[in-house]
Amino acid sequence: MATKRKTAQDYKKELADIKLQKKALEARIVVRAKELCKQCPDIWVTYASANGIPTSSFINMKNLHVNTALSLINIIEKELADKHPHKQTEMF
């Protein structure tokens, strides 16, 4: 049995599906970042040019870029891990 080759229409449909999946993933990332900002509103995000911004200021932001959301998640998770009393240490 020969396998059917994909046509241009098949590729267009597959590309559209991937774009929808990407959009959905980006939306989930932004929602997670805003959830973490609500849970931990007192963590300060510092930039090279500014003194810092509390995470609470990102909660109501309408157009939060996915890269900013990823950075927020990373900062909050790192801060929470540093505050945790049982830190993981390296053995070697």
C-alpha cells in the first residue's frame, strides 16, 4: 500500500492548526503569569534602567507579551524557591 502524499491544502490546514495551538499556549502562559502575580503581589521585578516594579502592577495589564509573562513566571518561581526553608543543595 502506498502512502498518500500531502497536498498544499493538507499543509495549510496543518499550519493553521499549529498557529492555533501556539496562540492557545501563549494565552495559557499569560494566564499563569497573572495568576502568580495575584498570588505573590509583593515580589519586585527589577530592570537595569529602573528601580523595580511590583508584580501586582502586571495583574491588570491588557497586552502582556508572552516573553514578559515567561520572565515573570521565572522571577516569581525563583523568588519562591529562594524563600523556601528546605533548599535543595548539590552533593558533589
